[in-house]
Amino acid sequence: MAAQNIGFIGSGNIARSLVLGLLAKGRNPAHIYAADIDAGKVERLVRDHGVNAAGHEQIAQTCDLIVLAVKPQSMSEACASLKAALAGRGPVIMSLAAGVNLARIGELLGSGLALARCMPNTPALIGTGAAGLYANENASTEQKQDIEDLMNSVGICVWCELESDLDTITALSGSGPAYFFLFMEAMRNAACGLGLEPGVAEKLTGQTALGAAELARASECGLVELRAQVTSPGGTTEAAIARFEQGGLRQLVDEAIVAAAERARELARENG
Ligand SMILES: NC(=O)c1ccc[n+]([C@@H]2O[C@H](COP(=O)([O-])OP(=O)(O)OC[C@H]3O[C@@H](n4cnc5c(N)ncnc54)[C@H](OP(=O)(O)O)[C@@H]3O)[C@@H](O)[C@H]2O)c1
């Protein structure tokens, strides 16, 4: 990683997971800075992991990669406290906030800065995240590599060609864990309805989801082939899949993801 110092504005869940990811990759905590309006969250990071507690100004003045890890509604206030101290400096600033586009962040921080956006997801908290990234033309190849290294420390990441692709990624992987939780909940409840004990149904549902995801990741055949391998003609899986198809599951998933992407665009308009 080329960035000497990495700073977090906001030290909540996602910032904490990124700090842990960096440390697991061997990053020296002396080069990590954390700020938050809740001093307790920073103190915890300092106490548990030896990073530096810092003010917004200090982060703006000393860090090469600055992560805006605050909620969208806190973005204006967070940027206002960085703006003056950024004058004359050239760090890359990456926002994690959904629905706040780079034009808006540029308005809040000033023009000419290297800016990036990241749409992470909650599995980043356990190192299995999937993130979409987008950077403006001021971000150098080296700065983009630093961002990639940071996000790869908590999972995988992909760069988008267009900022608008982040709305699709929000709908796919940002919100995606909740779709799987809903499906798992429905599977567990169906098994309970057939008489299985809830704890057993939940355990088997979770392990099945994990196994299916791992198999899909490890296998060289695609999703269609993997499904075919479980679906014997006239068998149990075929009976279930036929019912899903009759019920319009594909259409429903399509509509749900389109609705989530549209909501991401609406939020960007509201925040812009
Ligand atoms: N968690 C995820 O997996 C995930 C997934 C997708 C996107 N994101 C995005 O990532 C961002 C961070 O999420 P999170 O889950 O880490 O949120 P979080 O746990 O609420 O952490 C944000 C922290 O920032 C603090 N804060 C608010 N205003 C601030 C300011 N002006 N300066 C410094 N700190 C400030 C908050 O304090 P208070 O609580 O006192 O306000 C809070 O401690 C959000 O924009 C979220 O939408 C997160």
C-alpha cells in the first residue's frame, strides 16, 4: 500500500471492520487514525488495536487515504470539518455513504480533489464483504490501488465504469445479504411448519446457504449447471423448483432489485 497514513472519519461498524482488515494484513496501527463524534468508539479502537485517536483536522492534514465512514445524513457536517484543513493537500477521500454522489461530496469538500465512493456490505464485518468502487478522474492509479488494497482486506471489490453502476451494486450486493436472510428465514419457517425443531431448521438452513455459496465460488461450472446437478428429473428439488418458477420467483427478484436500484437513485436526488 502506498498510502502512509489512513484516516477514518466515523469509527463505527464498518470503519472498525476496515481497521481490523488492515491490521490483519500487517498494517502498522501507528499509521491508522480514527475520529468520531462519539469518543467512546475511538477509545475502543485505540485501546484494543493501538491506532491513533485524531481530530478531523489532523486527519485532513496527515492522511493520504481518508475514509468518510459516516451515515449519509452526517456527511455535510463531517465534510465541513475537513474542508479548510484539506487546502493544498492531495489525499484521496473515499465515502462509504449510500446515495451521496461524488458531485455532492465535491460541493461539500471543494473542487479538484481525488474522490471515490465505495458501496460495501455487512459481511465486510467478518471479512467476506463484496464492494463496488468508483473514483473520479483526479484519483491516481496508485490511490485507486490503495483503495483496492483496503477493501480487499475485508473481502472482494470491483471498480465501476460509471458512478450510476453503484446504484445497481447497492441493489445487488449492498442490500443483497438481506435478500438471502429473507430466503433463509422462509426456508427455516417452512421446515418448522413441517415439524422440524426451530434450532435444527435454522442450523441446517445456515449451513446450506454457506455450502451453496462456497460451492458456487469454488466450482468452475456456472450457477445453472450447479443447480442442474442437484435437480434429478422427477426428484424432490425439481418439485420445489417447478413451484418457484410457477410462482414467478425470477420476475419477483427482478422487480425487487429494480426497486432497490430506483430507491438508491431517489436517495441520491434527495441528498444532492
Ligand atoms: N455497515 C455496513 O456494512 C455498511 C454497508 C453499506 C454502506 N455502509 C455505509 O457506511 C457508512 C458507515 O456505516 P456504519 O455502519 O459504520 O455506521 P455507524 O456504525 O453508525 O458509524 C458511523 C459513526 O460516525 C459517527 N459520526 C456521525 N457524524 C460524524 C461526524 N460529523 N464526524 C465523525 N463521526 C461522525 C457516528 O456517531 P453517532 O452514532 O453518534 O451519530 C457513528 O459513530 C454509512 O454511510 C453506511 O450507510 C455501511
